[in-house]
Amino acid sequence: QVQLVESGGGLVQPGGSLRLSCAASGFTFSNYGMRWYRQAPGKERELVASISGTGGIRNYANSVKGRFAISRDNAKSTMYLQMASLKPEDTAVYYCHAVVGTVYYWGKGTLVTVSS
């Protein structure tokens, strides 16, 4: 079955960097676009970045543009989010997302806390 497992979250100081990973299984990873979402307490879930199946098309929310970079390694069935120049407002649970067939899949999330 399809599984998405995020990792790499943690506590980081403002201005710091962190790399999140999403390990995927149960589907042909390279055939599907992938997305990172995040959700802070009391706020709606927000699309952070997306990447096409081959990695050729990348899009970012304006709030993270220039600071975050989405990538993928199809040989490892893994998607990444490299986060730099982190701000307290980046604090959220970050979720991996995919649509496989007609079904929406989510990981359980990894918490990123940006605080001094």
C-alpha cells in the first residue's frame, strides 16, 4: 500500500537550515508529482512546494520562495525539502502529499520549530 513517511524535522534557530525527507513506497514514485504542505496551530494547511514527477517543474509558495528548495531522488523514492533562512513563522508540521490514482495520500507529518 501507499506510504509516505516524513523525517528531518526538529528545533532550529532563526536563520538556520533544515532538510526534510519524504520516503515513499507502494507506487511508481517517478510517475507522480509530489507536494509539501505545512500546518501551523490554528491555521489552515498551506501548500509549500510542489515538484513534477521528473523534477523538471518546481513551484513554491510566495512565503518560502527563494529560501526553500524542493527536490526528489526517484532512484530512492524520496522527496526532499531543503529549508534555509528559517523564520519563526515557518514553524509548522510539514506534510508530504501525493495523489495516486484518485486517492489523496498524506504522511503523518514532521514538526519543524524555529525558535531561539
